[in-house]
Amino acid sequence: MSKLVTILNGPNLNLLGKREPEIYGHATLNDVEVDCTKVAAEFGLTCELKQSNIEGELVNMIQACRETSVGIIINPAAYTHTSVAILDALNTFDGPVLEIHISNVHKREEFRHHSFVSKRADASIIGMGVEGYALCMRHMGSLLS
Ligand code: DQA
């Protein structure tokens, strides 16, 4: 069975490429999946990218990863700063969890400075644009090798 890494994305990231491009850039989630698939293959991994605008759906996706995935890369978007439910779900997952933020949240509004997910994440990449996803996948590959 090939080893699957799931890349989870929270609210409004379906609009990546169209949404506030001065902050988040012009690449789309599809571009992200293409880049991550290439990096994953270097490590003998496969990847699947998912997105939801709904907190409970993200919780369900994380729970499903317990059966399907060896690692999770997650950009919880706005739920980063609010969701104990997503943190609790990630705490039920045994493999590596990497947190990614496209923008440098620490340079932005105060309410973006706290992350519940960071309490569980094994590492975080923040402020490196969409390239951060592929960098996370590379780190995931070395953690799982
Ligand atoms: C984000 C940062 C969050 O504060 C914001 O709510 C997002 C995207 C990022 O990738 O930079 O939706 O997670």
C-alpha cells in the first residue's frame, strides 16, 4: 500500500489564487497539489489535498486520516486561531503533523498570532508563500524516511 500524506485546508482557501492575491499570491490549491505530488514521489509517498469551509468537516477529515494517512499537512486558515475541536482531532492522530501558513501571521493582526494547532504540530512553516506546502512535504518525507 502506498503511503498517503493528506494536505488539509480550512476556510476560504478554496479561493486561493483569487482571494487577496497581494497576501496569498496567485497560485491555486490545484497548483499546490501538483507541486506536493512531485515532492511526495521523491520519497515514495502519495498525497491528497482536501479543503473545507466547515469546521466539523475538517474534524471528520482528520479523524479519517487515522485510517488512511501516515502524515498530515494542515493549513487550518482562520480556524488556526479559534478551533479547539481541530486541535483535539489532531491529538487523536499518531503520525507527524505539519502546520503551514502562506502569510506571515506574526506580521499581521494580533488575533492571528495565536495558533491552537501549534500545540500539536511537530513543525510549522509560516510566511513562505504557497511554496511552504512543498517545503512541508519535503520535511514530511524526511520524517517518514
Ligand atoms: C492563513 C492565515 C490565517 O490567519 C488566515 O485566516 C487564512 C490563511 C495563511 O495561510 O496565511 O485564511 O492560514
